[in-house]
Amino acid sequence: MLARLDALIDRYSLITVFLGIFLFMQPFVRHAGVRNTAFGLLVLCLAVRLLNGKFRVDFKDRAVQAFLALAAAIFLSAVLSPYPEESFNAIRKNFLYQAVVFFAIISQYRDVKGLRPVLLFMLAGFAAVTVKIVTLNDLSQLLSWLRETEGGNMPLRGYSSFATFFIPLAAAYLYSFREKRPITIALVFFIVLEIVLSILNNHRSQVAAFLMGLFFMTLAARRFKVLLAGAAALAVSISVLLSVKPDMLDRYRTVLDAGTYVSNENHAMNGRLGIWKGAVDMIEDRPVLGWGYGWKKIHYVARDGGYLEKWDKKSYTYYYFGLGYGRVNPHNLFLQLLFEVGVIGLAAFLAFWGTVAAKAVSLRRERGSAPLFLKYSVIGVLVSYFIVTLANSFWTEGYGNLMTAFAAICVVLHKEGREDRLSGGVSN
């Protein structure tokens, strides 16, 4: 029976189908039922593979070891947390998905040929979200993006955040693979459209993040003409948008205002400073393993730990952390990691991504699709990621699932590139 099921999984590439659907659905605000169904079917397929002895993991790989160290830190933080039930519930809803995706990819794929459909599923998901937004919203809504989201237009929420992942990933794919012309044209079209929509979205750190990721990746690829053409296209796009909506860049001007960074008011970075101060106060009391995995309980910590009583009642710190359960977070990746899993968890997280970056560096001189994509995507995606997370906390939920899938893909591509180098071959 198991052998028959395993044969069906192979024949219809069911792991790629269910994994692809799960990753495709990550940037969608709704449709959790589709995501969870695909995940459940993926787990069933992986269970069949495991029982048939076809679940192979190289535990000597440093990225795998670092991931397991991070998992151990997360588990310990939950066990020792003052809120263990909350932490284990967060593990079930978040890290479990990431762990399954990570081990599904590194155990079931061996080369770039098998992974390309997974990558295309991922890119197609954000392209579908883009089409949905353009189709269901008129120009006046897109030009008033922030007001629309504040007014309850849910499909518009989170778009530019996901763009910081998908735009560099799509560009890396474009630079690395030789695809048929229709796919290449589609990639270029959606990259341009996603950049324009993200600028309309008016989130400064997100736009800065993917532009810097694209810049450094394009430099590494020595695509200097692309840099010049991209700069010209960006200038033209901004000019056109300004002619339609002259006040569009007002939010971006605050980045150059010195007053933005020196007070504790809810204005641009000022609000962040108040949030960071509150997060640091809580982190200092449990620095080793934090308060336990999961960010939503930070309001409970502020309330139960007496921090709300200690803070100035007129400060933004007091206002923000008093908003309620699930409504507040540290708004900085490193502070969130320290709050949840402490110094040990932060060290494991940095070690994990350090091993991924090291894999790209080790194959920097190699040619072929696998090492090129590894090099370009690691530069673009990680530069974008670590810039955007200076003011945001993306390491769980949809963004976390995508980043974990990306890390696993890098592990597989590095292994293929290393084997090709040893054999003298080149991947296609």
C-alpha cells in the first residue's frame, strides 16, 4: 500500500504540487483554508516518503545544524517561558510550518531542475496578488493606498512587505536562468509593476530595502546597462506618479528630517524609538532565552510585568504597548528575536543565515544556473530582508515560511553546485 502511494507521489510530483500551492498562497491575505489543506496534504506525502525510507537529510550540513540549533532555542524558550501555553501555540501556528517546509525541500530535491517549478510557484503567487490588486482597485484607490488600508481594504495590506522578498527573488531568477521568451517578458513586466505598486504603497523602508537589494545584486551580476535603464525607468515612473499625485513623496521626505529620529512621538521613526525603548526594557529582564517564542503576548508581558506602570503615561511607549494582545510587536527583527528567544536564539538565527550566505560565497566563482542563482538571490534577498527588518519583525507567518523555503533552496543549490565543481560539470 505504501509503495503504491509512493509511486503515485512520484508519478504526479505531488510534493511539488502541494508545496508549490502552499508557497503560492503565502502572500494572499485570505484563503487560509487552501494554504492549510495544501500543507496537510504535503505532510501526508512526506510521511509516506519517510515510511518508505525516502526522506534523506544530511545532518552534517552546517545550515541543517544551525536550523536544529534554532529549533532547540525556540523549544527551550517555550518550556521556560512564563507563558508556555501561548509559546507552544505559536510554535504550532508558525515554526511547525517552517520546519516542515525546510525539511521537505532539503530531503526531496537534489538539483535546480527539480526546484525550478517550486520557484515559479512562489513567483506566480505574488504575481497573482498583483493582478488581483490591479483588477479589483481603481486608480484613485491605488493612489490613496494607505488610506484604503486604514479604511479596511484588506487585500492591499502587506503588499510592499512581501515585495521586499519577491522582487529581488524574481530579479535573481531573471539573471540566472534562460527561460522561454514569454516567461522572461512576464518576469520583467511583473517586476516593474510590483515596483510601481510598492512605491504607491508609500512604505519607505520596504521600498528602500528592495531597491538596495536590486542595486547590489545587479552590481554583482555586472549588469551595468540594467542599472542605468532601471534608474531611468524609476525616474520616469516617479515623475509620472508625481504629476498624477503631487504629494506622493511627502512621507519619504521625513527620512531626511533630523527631527524624525530624536523624539518619542508617533511620527515616522519617532514612534519606533518609543517602541524599541519598551522592548529593550523587557528584554533586559530575560536576556538569555527571552519571554518565549511568539510575539503576540508582548502586551501581556508589558501589563503583567509592571512595565506599563513604570513607563511615562504620556509617552508613546505606554500608549503603544497598552493597545492589546496581538496588536503590538517590537518593530525590529533583532529586538523581536531577543524578546522571544533571547541571546541564544538570536545567535542561532544569525548562525543559520550566516551559513546560507557562506554557501553563496563558497560558489561565487562558479558558473551555471544553480551557483548564479544562489549568489544573486542571497545578495538581493538578504540585503533587502535585513534592511526592511530594521523597522519590522518578519521572521514568522507568511514571510517566515517564504524565507525558510528560500534558505532550504539555497542549501540544495549549494550541494548541487559543489558536486558539479567536484565532477567538473556545470548545472543548466
